[in-house]
Amino acid sequence: MAMVKSRGRSTYKTMGFVLGAVDYGDSDRIVTFYTDRFGKLKGIAKGARRSVKRFANAIELFSLSTIIFSRTRETGFAFIDNCDVMNHYPGIRHDLEKLLSASYIVELIDQMTVEGKNNHMLFQHVRTFLDLIETNLYSDNLIRFFELRLLRHSGYDPVLDHCIICNTPIDAMENPCFSAMDAGIRCTRCRNGGNAHIPVSVGTLKALIMSRQIDIDKINRLSLSRQSLKESEELLGSLIEHTIGKQLKSLKILRQIQKMVE
């Protein structure tokens, strides 16, 4: 919603998470946010590299900030006039696994969204999970649950409760497989000649279905077994990679670090 108009520009105020920033010129930065009112928003923060006080912590990766920006038209390039940090997530920044996980979350949001398309539910989803990561012990469960709900909010919700070809329910399947290309599972009879290539147990499918439906304030009560964690990581990872066309750097680094500390 516009606040004021000056010199042909409309000025707006919103909340947003920092998805990334790059230096521009001698003193400016181009910052990408995911906001609660405007979806993904990219704009230039004039003098951000020189004015530490003006943008202190507010344009660092995954910070939640109040943003005041202006632009000449509703979908035009934004000029970031001011940012005030709301949550810098110090508990995440002081833990390497949490830091890498939060970096993965915002990189994933950046890759799966387009500028100017608002999705308030997705904004709230990011906020909820960053708060959970900040206030709880690190857990791979949370990352898998984030991925699954992100796919739903982004319109890529996978079919997990029945075969996408013959509609056989998972309770009647012996060896289901998941197809990233089809975004769903196939039973033994229907997988031949198809794109299904990731074996997944019925138990894992049921756990993912439950995690997708449970109230978010109860999600910490769910815990995936070691087998289900491995299967869900492969299943969701394959779908996300198929959707965006690549594996994200932050996820690759996170997995490398986790292997080192095992």
C-alpha cells in the first residue's frame, strides 16, 4: 500500500527477509527481499556500503527487516530508502549448521519465486521456520518439513498418498517409488517404463503426509527415523532439483559439513 507520492514516486512500507545482496558501483548494493506484501522485491540501497548506521544488520542474509522503498510505478525498480532490522537471528548465526540451513532456506525461496508475485502464506512459512531453527536444537527434520510445505505453498505439492497412474492407495502398495518428473509416487505395476526411480517406504510416505498436515506449532513433536530422513531427503531433493533445474550451492555445502561432523 502506497504511503506518499513524491517526485513521481510512490513510497511503500513492508516487512521482508533478505534473500541476497551484491555490490553495485562504489557505494551501493542491490538487495533482494522476500516481503509480506509484494513477494520478491529487488532494489538498490544507495550508499549502503558506506552508511553502516543506516542499514546496520538490516540487509544481511536472512535478516527480517522493515523496509521503506519507493518506485516510479507499481512494478518498477525499487529504491531502498531505509531498513530497520526486526530480527537478526543471532542464535542461527552462532551455529554453523543453523547458519547453513537458513542460507539454504533463503536461497531456495529466491530460486522458487519470481518478482512481483505476492504469497503471504509463503512469507509466513519462512518466518515460522526461521523462528523454529533459531529457538530449537538443529534438526534435519525441520529442513525436510520446510521443503515439503514450501513445495505446497509454491504449487508443486507432490502426490504421496496414492499412485499417480492407477490411484492405488499407499496402504495397498508393497514397493512404491517416487518420480520427480511426475511429482508423485507409482506402484510396482505402474512404475515399469515410467520415470519412477527413487524407492521409498510406506512408513516414510505416511510420515511426510502427517508432517504436511499437522499444525505448525506441533511440528517439533514429529521425528523421522534415520531411514525416513534419508528417503525423504532424496525424494524432496530430487523434486526440488527437478523444479529449479539445479542443486543449490548452500545445500551442497550443508551436506558436506554434516558428513564431516558425523
